[in-house]
Amino acid sequence: MDELDRKIIALLERDGRAANAKIARDVGVSEGTVRRRLKRLVTDRIITVIALPDPRKLGYESEALIGIQVDPDKIDQVANKVAELDHTRWVAVTTGTYDVFAWATLPNAEELGKFLREKVGTIVGVRRTETFVNLAVKKREYGIPV
């Protein structure tokens, strides 16, 4: 991975639908070079080109970050089960007060409550959850500075 790869990635983060020709012009190389670089970046799983929808515009009015305390011997199993749930969008094993954090999007507060009680709360090894409901999202991005 070199500076050219980083520039290509940065442009795609701003516009995932950017044409290879435009990227090539912006970074000062041929379209073929961009095409080859992108193919390698995708094949090597360095990047994945995705659509990042706004959940509220799709009817998901309730977004929440869920902190989950877990039996120490079941952290990976619980994280994997949470990751399999339909409404989770991001799941991480962490240090600190919570062993697992999950970001979930649901149609409304009532559905969020059912999700917590009937899905997350019934997973073997879950000791306790604390839910942080988003009041407003000020930044929605996926990616890291390159």
C-alpha cells in the first residue's frame, strides 16, 4: 500500500461511485493504473465498496449503541451471536465496563425494546446491557483517514 493507493481510497470515501477516469485525472495516473489498483485493493480485502444508507430515511427511527456485559468465558460466542442479529450494524469486543458494544437500528422505540428483551437479552452469557439511544447523529461515515 503506497501513497497512490491512499489517494484512491480517499477519493472513493468521498464518492464511492467515482469513475476510474475521474479518479485517474484527480491523482495524475492512467485509468488502467487506477483499475489495476482498485482490483488489487478489493481482491486483497483492503477496501470494500459499499452504499452507506441513512437509517432514518429508510424508516429506522431508533438507533442505539448497546453496551453488553458478558460472562468472561462467553465473550466471543456472545459477540458472534449479536453480530448474527438482523438489526445490528456493527459489533465489537472491547475493554472496559462493557465486553461487547453493538450498534443497532430499528423502526421505533417499541421494536428496540423487544429487540433488547427477546434477542439480545436471551443470548446465553449476557449478564447485563445498557442502551444509549441516539438523539441526533452529527456525523455518519465509514472509513478511516488514509
